[in-house]
Amino acid sequence: MAYYEIAREVFSQESEELAKVADRLDEKFDQLVNLVGRTSGRIVFVGIGKSQIIAEKISASLSSVSIHSFTVDAGTAYHGDLGRISSDDLLIFVSNSGETQEVLQTLFSLQLIFPEGLKTVSLTGNLKSTLATNTDLSFDVGVAKEADTTGLAPTSSTTATLVFGDALLVALENRQDFTRNKFALYHPGGTIGRLLLQRVKQAMHSKVPYVDEDTPINEVIYQISDFGIGMTLVKDKITGKAIGIVTDGDIRKKFLSINSVKKSVASDYMTKGFISINQDKRNKAAWQLMANYGISNLVVVDDDENVVGVATVHDVL
């Protein structure tokens, strides 16, 4: 059997198991969504081993949409981590068997510390397990068979738990009307944050290359290379105003059609005028403008239409 056929079989098996887990979801899932939404404390995930790794991902996803969440490793819970938990937190325990000793010990210890009011949820593959029967809400994310050759390695089971976490994330986004702009607030350093939050003036190159209309082509090429943004503006000698643009793409396109390349000047390659954007616009607007015109840079202007910089597609993404 070819390896890609094995891979296809894994996808098929895990997809089948996911469909079964989805079919078991009911109104109890709504209870969980509302419980998370009403929790005044943090959402705390508890697991160990592969379950803890999956719990970390779910917790990180919730944090990315402004839901305060973190993970406690059940294996180290006895060494001070229990002190991170308060009575107004919601505890979500992750264990496929529901009988993992460290997870159960953490649950029972917390119930001793907080005899009243501690809210607990379990994600497990066995609703009759000790974990499931000792938590307020329990969800069956179990699978009939793991996808690996031995049937023992966490594959389908961890995927099912992970997708359950994704479903919880999306449901909570809908509950609190979480928009792309809100998402960007919590991801200011990523592509989405730069696109939606950052203004062009924060991303642009403030040093702009200029040449005159009669600047020899070899000097134009040097100018473009020195500034490293793939273009130079062309200014009018009398007014000093920018009247056009020469890009490295313009030179490549027109090079063979110029009769005497050695004697050619900037005006031979120049495109009159240029596409510009106001410096106070968001990066998203700049990216959309470049995409609409099929260009890779924009001239940035102020409110008086004075050139103040150049923004490339790499700057705004």
C-alpha cells in the first residue's frame, strides 16, 4: 500500500469518528456555552500528557477571543498549581479514559479546597468513568477506534477533543458577537492585527527615492536598488512635485522597446501619476487598493496630498 493511501485512510477514519461525536451533541452543549459565558473567573483546563497538550490549544484559542483561560498540568498540580485556582473559576478536566489518576487527584483535591461553588466539566471518552460521574457536566468525546496501527496511540480521540474545543470557541464567538476587529485587538502583532489596527503611516517607508525626468537610466536603477522598495518617484524639476513613478517592473517591461538604452532617461520608463493612499488609512485599505490595481507599492500622502512615504505590500501584511 502506498503511504498516501494510508494517510487517506487516517483522514477517513478520523472523519467518521468526528461525525459520531457531533451526533451526540445536544442541549447540554448549550449549557456549557452559557456556563462559560457567565463565569466571572477564569476557564481552567486540567489534563496530563497528550490530553494536556490538547487542553493547552483549546485554552489558547479561548484566550485569543478575550476569554480568560489557562491550563494546569495535573502531573504538577500538587506542587503549588492548585493555588492558581479560585472558587469563581470554571474547571474543565480532559481525560479520555476518565480514570487518569493525576486528573482525578486534582479534581478531588479542588473539591476539598472548594466544598461549595466549584463548577466542573469533563471531556472524556467514558461517561460512566469516575471523572464523568464527579463533575457537574460531562461530555462524551470518545471514539470507537484510534486511527493508528496499534489502536492505542491518541489520534482520533485527541482530534475529537480538539474539534470539540473548536466548536466551543465558535459558539462563544457567536454568543458574544466577537468580530474581526475585536479579534485584531488581541492579535496586534499578527497579520490580522497589522491589517485591521495599524495605520499606513506606522508601516510605511518615510524615506522616499526621487529622480528627475532626465535622470539617466543607470542612475535610476541605482536609486531603486539603494532604497530597496522596488520603485522611485519622478519629480518635476521646476515645482519639485512628484509627477510619476518608475518601478523595477516598468524597466523590465520597457527595456527591450527602448531604441538606445544607454541614452535613455527616467521619463522613458515613467508612468505618469501614481496610486496613492492617505497616511491615516488602515493597512487593510492599502492592501485592498494594491490588490485592486495589481501593484506592490503605494505612494503615501498627507491631507494636503504631499508625499510622505511609500508602503509596500510586505509592509502592510
